[in-house]
Amino acid sequence: MTNKGRGKPSDRRAGKRRDRNQRFGTRIPELGYYLIVTDTDETEKNYFEGLRDSIPEELKDRLVIKVERVKTVELVKRAMELTDAESQYRIPWIVFDRDQVKDFDEIIRLAEKNDINAGWSNPCFEIWMYSYFGEMPAIRESYTCCNRFAEKFEKALGQKYFKKDRDIYRKLVRYGNEEKAIEVAKRCYKKCLENGKKKPSEMWPVSMVYRLVDEIQRKLGLF
């Protein structure tokens, strides 16, 4: 994808991001308290911490990111325990990848049964970040997906992609398009349903992280 005729990256989304704090005025956004639980301390953690740091200072405590060093299958249990321990966490989410996770569908079913939102990605979180550049290629394997995203990232930014990049969210927003990413993710999910795919493990490329990001940004009044 080229940027021809689209202006500088920072200019393209200036209307969405530059005056973020000013757009609230005296209105208090109806942003609840979110608990985001993941089992990785790299990409997902850095992405959501970047999202949290992009919102007004007085609202940053509304997004709590917890990295739990447990097996993916135990994420639902940990999210329930953390929610019970801290009653302000009214909106719990678990974020994880299909990758090689066993019982992937069962984890999602268990989460839904216990009112835990599941931000799953198939095959991996990078497929969600890929959508910031306007597409979600039909990639089935996590390894291939990570490599393809790294190539896309380097082409768009002129720098290499690192999973430990703490600035990943800001870079995606600046050089990509978050609203477009959500549209792309919605379309891919809908296409899977139309093709008769019902199990999350059969649905690729799909990332339900778009629902979490979309919900937060809409409550902030940015979309």
C-alpha cells in the first residue's frame, strides 16, 4: 500500500487524534472500568498500554491491563477472580491468540458463559494489527502471519517490527487507520459467518479485538 495522494501520516488522522483531549469539553465520557487480561507480556500488553496512554489522563485508570503467566485455558478463571476481587472491574476481557492453543473454542464458550468478553484472534494478534493498513490477508499460521505483518510494517514505516515495541499502538494509529481497521475486521468476521463457519477455530482471518477497541473509542466519542 502506498501513501500517494494521501498526505503525511500525521496529517491524515490529525482530525481524529490531535485534539483528542479538547474534544471532550465538559462532557464526561461514559467509559466504564475495563479489565484486560492477557497471557503475553509483549505485543498485546504493549498495544493495550499504548491505547490506555492515548486517552485523557483522568480516564487512564479506567483501563487496567493484567498479564497473567498462566496457561491460556486458565485466563477465564483468572479474569473471574480478578473481577470478583476488584468490584470496579465491570467490563472484563481476555485477549489471546488461536496459535496452537488447545480447546480454543471451549475457552471462548466458557468465557461467554461467565460473562467474560473474549478478544480472540485467529491466527494471531498480528492479524488485528495488519488491519490498520487496510487488509487482513487469509493467513492460517501464526508464524507466517507474524512474518507477513513484519514485512507490511517495515514497508509502511521504514522500520523493523519488534514484538517488544512499547510504542506499537502510537505507530499503528499514526501510520495506519484505526477506523478502517475496525471496518476490515468486521467485514472479515461477517464473511466467515456467511461462509458457514461457526467455530472460532475455523474462522480466519478474524480478530475480535476490534469489538473492544471500537467500544472504547465510541464511548470516548472519537468514532
